[in-house]
Amino acid sequence: MKQLQASVNRLAEILGMPGILGLALIVFSSGFYFSTYSPEQLRLEELRLDLTRRDGKNPRTLEEDPGYSREALGAFYGFFPPSNHIADQMRKVYGAAGRQGLRLERGEYRAVKDSVGKLVRYQATLPLKGTYPQVRKFVASVLVEVPNLSLESIQFERQRVGDPTVEAKVKLVLYLGQRS
């Protein structure tokens, strides 16, 4: 026992404080690896295998998934106006801009059909000119008036620091049901 203690003391003298801390760090790291990291690696491999097995199967559609009832799915899709009502929906958007005194510049519009569900996304990029409060009020009111509309992004630009007018680029997405 005394011989072991003498060997440890001699090793401590040789290594010094930095060496002892380094050795302790190595012991701690190896303990952490075997207690935490290694089991998580095994779990990750199991998840990858499970994912590989699932990729081989055909994914189920929403109608086939037992977690959804046809009635609930029908009610969900019933919330969205049909895509042939796009003019009415956009009229509300332009009306909200007009009520705030905003000038709408020429916008960009694009319709994208959903590949999985039964929705059509109508993306509109609207350049606006007005004051910052006008643009904020427009966005707030249009989101209330058209509940099937979402704000994708908004970008502000001011020509000069003291200029009260801002140029905003508002990207909206209008969700509509597919025509029956």
C-alpha cells in the first residue's frame, strides 16, 4: 500500500498541477463518453434504421391516417373559401389598404397547389408606400378581416432618416380550397 502511495506521489510531482488536471479531465471525459455519448450513438443508429425501414413503405395520405376523421378533415377544409373566390378575398386586402390611405404599387402574384392536401396557396407580394403606422394598421386589419391569410414577411425601407414615408414590401399568403 505504501509503495502505491509513493508511486502516486512521485507521479504527482512529475506531472505537476497542469498534468493532474489534464489526467482528471481525461478520466472525466472517458466516463462521460461511456455513460452518455455512447448510448446516444446507439439510439441514433436505431432511429436511422427505423427511418430507413419507413422510407421503403408508401406514406399514407391524410384520409388514410386513422388519427384524422373524415368529418374533422372536411370541417378543416370547409373553413377555406374555394379558389374561385380569390377576387373577393383580394378585394378585402385592397380595401384594407385603401382604408389606411396606402398606395399599392404593382404586386406579384403566384398560385401554388398543395401537393399533399386540398389547398391552394396564393402568394402575393405587395409593395406599399405610406407611413409606418399605416402599414402596421393595414397588416393588422387585413389579418383580422381575412382569417385564411397569413403574413409571410414584411420589409421596410426609408429613403432618408427623417422621411415619414416608408416603402414596404409585404408578402402575404392566401389559403384557398381547391375547386370542387
